[in-house]
Amino acid sequence: MVSVTVVGATGYMGSELLRILVKHPKVDKIVPTSRTHAGKPVSTFHRNLLNVFDDVFVDIDLAKIDTDVAFITAPPGEWFAELPQLLDRGVKTITMGGKFRIKDAQIDKEVYGGYENNDLLDERVYGLPELYRKEIKKARFITNPGCYATSVILGMSALKNLKGLDTQKVVVSSISGTSGAGSTLTEKMHHPEVSGNIRPYNTLFHRHTPEIESILNESFQDLKLSFIPIVGDYRRGIVSNITIFADNEPKDLMGTYKKFYQNEPFVRITSEIPEITNVVNSNYCDINSAYDPKKKRIITISALDNLLKGGSGQAVQNMNIMLGLAEKTGLDLVAGHP
Ligand SMILES: NC(=O)c1ccc[n+]([C@@H]2O[C@H](COP(=O)([O-])OP(=O)(O)OC[C@H]3O[C@@H](n4cnc5c(N)ncnc54)[C@H](OP(=O)(O)O)[C@@H]3O)[C@@H](O)[C@H]2O)c1
């Protein structure tokens, strides 16, 4: 059996981790940490867990964690300096934030600032099982991918062997539910500001852009992304609209996707254009792709739940792989309809 610590268990990532882990058949101990709610029962904060998980939040620092696995949802801070010791004590660690996702030390510092450690950057494995399953199996430190990044990288990776793509001008717009911004209240995410609204933001630079480019450039050459994120008036789910110009129609585009993802438990190639309603509350990413011969472009749409395949679901998938468990353990979740 497996013991886990969830650092930052009051947040949205923490909440979803707890919801999955309390039902995970191989997990028998969960340590939920919080600085602000230590001593209070988890179910007084996450009321969906009443009578399901009534343990109390604890305030422990990284130096005291002794579980098999630690999920760290807290933003990068001084605690990052404790990470090497945590790993040396044998705690398999999955971080949810952006720090160390980009392997280039300079870009990592430019985008996320703070703590520098090239050994950690060299060691970290990008936790996208569809691309790095072999490495994840052997890893002790995983950087879990970003939510937008997961949807775009999964949407594009199947095309890596196609010739004639204009990878210099890939255009993506992604719309996300408000939970993507986390649980801290801000004026911009206040209900009257969001309700009935659609808000593009960070249109010239979003920190997921270098993350996506750095991963996709392991498959494509010199890929440049124009990425526009948008917040929509709903709670969870991301739809990414990806345009790639290509002079010639690829042979059997959907067949290419189906073949690339044929053994993937959480990627579904759909005949219809994906919608969030079919993936929310599940760990699936739905993808559809079509070629437009008039405008000479491939239009790929991907949809996933930012809190699950874009976050905590993917993190548990990574834990399962690291521990040699069946990959779908604890993640057999489907969306409701309607
Ligand atoms: N939301 C998403 O859709 C999503 C998807 C993928 C990745 N992510 C990434 O995952 C991370 C967490 O996201 P979230 O949405 O869960 O954020 P969140 O709701 O703001 O939660 C963050 C948690 O971290 C804890 N925390 C904050 N500062 C801390 C510190 N210095 N030391 C220890 N704990 C601290 C807080 O708990 P206490 O204050 O109670 O200690 C809080 O519960 C972020 O880096 C985010 O970018 C988010």
C-alpha cells in the first residue's frame, strides 16, 4: 500500500487530489497539509468530502514528510530548497506548479524566477505519460505539466512525423474555466467580473507558451506558437483550438491521430468536435482534427478538464506509473451527461 502527502490541500489541485486519492485502492494513508487550516477537519473545508475523508489538515514542512509520495501544489517558495533532501529520503515527488517544467535554466528563471538548481532541472521528468512514460517509470521527481500545455501538446504531438507543416506559425487559442486561476480570490476573478464575460488575457505572452514550445520542439523543428488564453464564464474545462498551416492535405489525418494514441488510456480521438461537457470530471483528453483544403490548414480541437488531465488526474496517473501500478487505478472517472 502507498502513503501520500498533499502539500497545499486546501487549493483546487489539492481538493481534486484528495477526491481521487481517498478512493484510490492502493492508497492507505493521506497527509493533507495546510498552513491556514491546520487542525481543522478537511471536510469542514472541502464539504464534498464529509463522511468520506474527515482527517484534519496538518502544517508540516517538507523536512518532515516521510510518505512514499508527495504532491506539492504550493507555489514555488523557500520550500523548493528542501526538495533535494526530500528526494534523497526516497519520497517520490510530483510538483504541480510551473517551476522546472521548462528544462532550459535561463528560461525557467526568466519565467518563474527564484530558486536555481541545475541538478533538479536535469533530473526532473516532464510528467506527460503519452510522451515520457518510460522516463516517468524511473523518475523520482516529476514536474506535472500545465493545463493549457497538456491540451496543446496532446493536440499536436501526433503530427510530429508529417511533412510540410508550417511550424513557424502555429496559432492556438484556448478557453479555460475559472478554476484554472486557483482558489485565491482576486478582483478579476470576482463573480460579477467573470459572470457573463469572456476574457482574453496575457495575449502577448503567457508562461505556458515557452513550456509548450520547449516540449514540442523535441518533436518538431523550431516551432513557434502564437498562443492566446481566454477565461470563460464556467468552472472547469479547457478547449484548445489549434491551427497549423500545411500546403498539402495529410494522408488520413484522423488515422494518424488514432495510431499515435492507440494504446493511450486517457486520449480519445473523436469523430465529433470535442466539447468540455464530455471530459469534465474525467481524466480524458478528447481530440479531433480536420484539414481545410481551401485555407490549407489543419484545425485540431482538444478538450480536457484542467483540474484532472490538466492537473491532479494527470499527477495521479504519473504516481501510478512511478509506482508500477496499473495506470488507470483510481482514475476510472467519466463525465456526466447532461
Ligand atoms: N487550477 C488549475 O487548473 C491548475 C492546473 C494545473 C496546474 N496548476 C498549478 O498547480 C498549482 C496549484 O494550483 P491551485 O489551483 O491548486 O492553486 P490554489 O488553489 O491557490 O492552491 C494552492 C495551495 O498552496 C498552499 N500554499 C500557498 N502558499 C504556500 C506556501 N508558501 N507553502 C505551503 N503551502 C502553500 C495553499 O494552502 P494553505 O494556504 O492552506 O497552506 C493553497 O491551498 C499552481 O502552481 C498552478 O499553476 C493549476
